[in-house]
Amino acid sequence: MKTKQAPVKGTPWSANESIGTNVVGANGENLGRVEDIVLDRNESRIAYVIVSYGGLLGFWDKHFAVPWEAFGQTASRELSLAIDPEHLKNAPGFDKGTLPNTADPLFHEEVHSFYNAKPYSLEHQKKARAEDQAGERAFDWESWVNREDDTTWARRLDELIGTKIENAPGESIAKLKDVIVDSREARAAYAVVSFGGTLGFSADTAVIPWNALRLDLEREVYVTDATPAQLEQAKLSHTEYQNIENRQYGEALHGVFGTQPFWEEFGYEAEKNGETVELEK
């Protein structure tokens, strides 16, 4: 039985806090838990969720890469898979402590096909739809990945935490602490960063819109034009963490950094009366 895709909420979602959350089945049964998040740094979005299928299946000794497009999301922020647990017994997995070769097109083809999920890039989604309409079932996965032996494009979240953030002159001004993902598009909306302090002690926490960062892939750092004054304005206490979901807070935060709100950049308005409303093109 193949997956049935379900909509997810268009709200900010802490990738860091998602680690350890439950993955449930269509009837609410416990299938497993989230072990890690794999981020596509070129697309600034979730490539895969790494899951251990415990619960009814007991596969704690293996991990599984699941495309974000295969998930729904419950009201309690658990991820859900509308898939027969018996079918999951045949899911392509890998041993703990190892990683699949994410540069291999065959890996992407196998995983996406198993979960009946389309590639996430809009360009490739359009190509896939065109092929479906033409009656062609084969998808050019090698062209989609097109990274050959490049193993730097994808990073697990635990590898990204602590990545340096520099200003334009190349001075280190902060470190990445968390990635806040828009759960509708699975794209990075904000970066939670630590800054100030001495040798990492007594550091403050701030939230930067993701589009205020630029990735220097060669040096594996993020670069920003944000000033110390802007970081001070964007400071966030632990008790204020939930403000990230507030639209007015988001508008004010983007205003501090002079960036386009992520819901406009991604092409939609967040939920209104329980429904996601598209922007006029």
C-alpha cells in the first residue's frame, strides 16, 4: 500500500526540537520517532527526515530516510505517515552510525518511489508532472540530483549546529543554533543563532530571517549583512520562543533586517480560518 499524502500546516517548525518527536500512522498508532533532519543547503530546505521505525515495527537498529512530502502533521506537531505498517517492513533503510550516499541518484529514486513522493524542487515537480501527462513513468533522477560525487549539498542537522555566521568583512559574529522551517514548504524560514559572550559563555540568542543569510559553500559558513544592533533587536528569550509563530512578530522581525517575509517569498499567506490562502500571482 502506497502513501497517501496529507497537508501540513503552514507554520514555523523548529528542526532542532523535532528530534525525538513521534511518527504516527493513519490511525494514530506509534510507528517510530524522528532521529535527525537532513537539509539540502542549496535549496535551504528539508531533504529527508531520518526516522527509526520502533513502535509496532521494532526496527530500532536501522534508520530510514523519508521525504518530507510523504508526511502529514498532527495538531500536536507529530509527523504522520498514511501508510500500511506492513508496507514499512520493506522500506529502504541503513544501519545506525552510517549514512546513505545522498549523491547517488539511485538512492533518491528508491526512497521517493517507495513513499510515492515527488522531488521537492518546483522545477523538477513541473518536469515530473509533464512526464506523467505524457505517459512517461521514468524520471531523470540523475539530472535531478546532478551532483555526481558532491557530498556537501546535504547535511544532517547535528552537523550544521554550530556553523559559523560571519559578517561581510569575514568576522565571526554568531553561530547557528537551530533552523526554523516553514512546515508547508519545508524550507528554512529563520535561523536561531547565539551571539556575544566570551568563548561561548553567556551568549545571547537571536532570530535572523533565513533570507538574511548567504551560504559560502566552499568555506562552509553563512554570511550576513546583519549588524550587532540588529542582532540586539532580534534577541529572543526562552519564554519568547513561541513568538516565532506569530505573524506580527514575523513581520516586525523581517522589518528589522529589511527582508521579504518568508510567506511572501514562498508564495502563500499562512493559515486563515484553518485554510492556507494562496497569494495572487
